[in-house]
Amino acid sequence: MSQLIEKCERLKEATLGLATASTKVKNQALILVSKALEENTPFILSENEKDIAVAREKGMKESLIDRLRLNHARMQGMIDAIETVVQLKDPIWQSDQVWTLENGLTINKMTVPLGVIGIIYESRPNVTVDAFSLALKSGNGILLRGSSSAIHSNLALVRVIRDGLAKSQISPEVVQLIEDLDRKVVGEMLRLNEYIDVIIPRGGAELIRFVVDNATVPTIETGTGNCHVYVDESAKLEAALDIVENAKVQRPGACNACETLLVHEKVASEFLPQVAARLKDKVELRGCSQTQQLIQVNPATESDWAEEFLDYILAIKIVNNMEEAMAHIRQYGTKHSEAIITENYTHANLFLRGVDAAAVYVNASTRFTDGGEFGFGGEMGISTQKIHARGPMGLKELVTIKYVMVGNGQIRE
């Protein structure tokens, strides 16, 4: 029997008990894990430094190293996220529909756990904690398969999580980490329908496509983030400048960072020089032919419009009107996060309704598309598909339904 199957058997068995655990028991377990993370922060950070060192040796770009890095503030953020999950309403065994048929049979639509969730993710060791805490509160077991770049961090985090669970009434076996980094193991995981109820890929386009193309286990597809900010002709340019800088620079390696700036032709000559001055020495600018006439930029290629740079690179295109901006987003966007900066109510409403994306903003940075920012206590990923879940996936997206019928002897005639 392979190590993967052994882990899955233990996980599935433990998940049966978790599905019926009380809210109090689950919350107590989460609190114990948060305390364990706090007490073991120095150990976790030292293991994370090993991953950082290896990443630098391999030449990983700094924006991606930033996704990999843990520090005291980020550790505290993970602990705070667990505490948020504790405070949130238990999503299990809730009902929003109850009705009684003419024959007296009562039907109740109840929420229940999905079962065992498998998540395959790159870098981002914070996902280890987010995925675990959301899965536990929603009554699901979690099978983690991180990337080689974060192996030391993930091993440390799972060890501490399991130590915390060992002091609770929840079995540590409800969380399992696949330590084998061979890609063949991922292929095997994708076909374990007997043990895994759903798989969530979280990472780059190549990973997501591999999972979707090869899995027999049902998947929830998270998406890459080729996100746009469109500056309309009525935009307050000072606010637009702050939003563009934040959306591009704050964490360029995040999937909700802006990759392309679209600017209405009527404000381009005034706005783009301000953009160039603000982002000077921070971001490489690549522009269309019209942009090149206004500011010093590298020429943008066709492939730039479709690229998720995850780096200090911004593509810029001048458009004739909002319709052209929306058409550009429709052609090149990944249905993740899109923003319009405008003071025109009609334009704002048309953009909100007409742009097909999981998250659409008016006069705000795309960087807010995040489970923590939404108040979910973290996220399992950001879904860009339309079935079951879309946008940041929190507790409510990790359940399914069961119809419960109560009768007094009814039979169907």
C-alpha cells in the first residue's frame, strides 16, 4: 500500500467523526491550534528561511519569494484568521428551507460537509493554515499537497497544527500533508475518487490546467488573475493614481494584482505622465502605440495583454471609450477581478453588470479580492468558475446539501 493511500485511509476515517463534531469542539480545536502556532512561531520561521534560501539559489524572482516568505506579522495574520473562523457561524447543519407537503411529510434542506477536500497549491505557506482552519470548521478533512518551494514551511506548519489537535477532541488525522514531491503523486491523487470528494488547485495556469485536464475527482477551478483597472473619462485622477499604484505595487505576486491599465483617451495625456512619475523605478511599463507617444515605455506586445506577470510589470492601453475597455477585458481577462475608476453612475452600473468576473470594483483596488479581506477568515482559493462557488471560497462554499424528510408513516400512492 502506498504512503498516499495510507494517508487517505486515515484521513477518510477521521473525517467521519469530524462531520458530526459539535461547533464547540471544533472551535476549541481551532483555538488550541492557534496557540500552538503562536508558541512555535520561531521554529516555523526558521524552517521558512530554509525555503527562502533555496528559492534564492534557484533564482526565483523577488515577487514570488514574497509569496513564499513568512514573518512575525504574517504568522500573526494566520493566527488572527483562525480566530476569525472561530467567531464565524458554523456552516454545518443549517437550513434555509423547510416545508410540509399536503400529506404531512416535512422536508428540510440541510447543509453538510463536502467530505475530504484535496488542495494542490504553489508557494504560499499561509494556504496550509487557511485551508486547514476552513476545512475543520466546515467539517471537512483536508489533504494538502504544497509545492517543493515551500516544503520545509509546510512540514513545520502541519506538524504544529497536528500537535495542537492532539490536545483537542479532534483527531490530528483530519489534516494530512503529502510529503512526496514527485509529480506522479499528484496524478495519482487526482484519481482517488474513493477517498477524495473534491480537489481544488490553487496556483498558476499550468497547475490549474493540469489538474482540470487529468482529474477524475470533481474539481473547483481557481483562476489566474489577469486583472484590469480602467480609468474612465470622469475619474478623479488623484484617487485613480493611488488605486493603480496599490493594485500593481502592494503585492505584485498576488493573483488580484493589476496587470493591465486601461485609460480613456480623454484623460490619457494628463493621467499617464502621473502614472509614469509615480511608478518610476518601481515598475516596468509596457504600452500601446498611443501610450508610447505620451510617456516613455517599452512597446507592449500582443502576448502582454494576456499575461499574468506576477511581477513589477504593467501593460498600458489607451481606449476610445468604456465599451472598448470592456471588450478588451472580455478578450484578455481571466474573470478574476476587474475595476473601473469613474464618477459616472451610469458607467459604473454598466461596468458592474457587463463585466464577467468573480469580483468587480468601482473606485477601489483589485487587491481586496481575498477571503481575509472579505471577512471569511481566509480562503480555500478564489474560484473563477460559475458552478457551486465563485470568488473567495470561505466556509459557506465548503458545504453541500442533504434533504432530510420526517414523516409519520406516509407512503407514496
